[in-house]
Amino acid sequence: MPRALFGRHFAIIGQSGSGKSWAVTSLIQHTIKAMPKTHILLLDLHGEYCWKDGQGRVHSAFPEDKVNYVDAMDLEIPYWMMTYAELVDLFIDRSDSGSSIQMAFMR
């Protein structure tokens, strides 16, 4: 039963090519069938579960009426949520001779 599984922490670990993505897909598909009103947030950093074809149409490993695809490029993250290191990477060119001064000023 999915409720018992999702009530605790768990991990799916394995070597490359061992079927981790298939296991996650199967797990989520069965969860959607068993608990149709559940909400699952899946961060798909490598496009394994949802992808766009050449015409820009979104395809998914899950039922299309159950998926709300949000492209990462459409997300906006406010600056206040970023760490100092992320802000430095975003705004300061470390190869610039004045980068240490800029970093000190930013700190």
C-alpha cells in the first residue's frame, strides 16, 4: 500500500542502468492508481519522466490528465532565497582582477 511506503523516508539506489528510473516510474504510476487524489511533486532534473519532442509537445511517463509540467526555465527564484556562493557565481566574474573586492563588498 502506497500510504505505508510514503509515510516513511526511503531511497532508490543503484548503479547506472540498474532500473532506478523504471522503478520510480512504476512506483508513481501505481500510486496514482491506488491514490488518485494524491499530489506528487517530482523534480526531474534530467528529463527522464517528462520531455518535449521536436515540435515542443510535452510527453510524460504518466497519464497526461494527471501531469502538470512546469519547465525549469519558467521558474523564477527570488534573490533572497539564494546563498552567498550562488549570488557570487551569478554576479561576479572570478577571472576579473577586481573580483575579490566585489566579493568583499557583496559580503
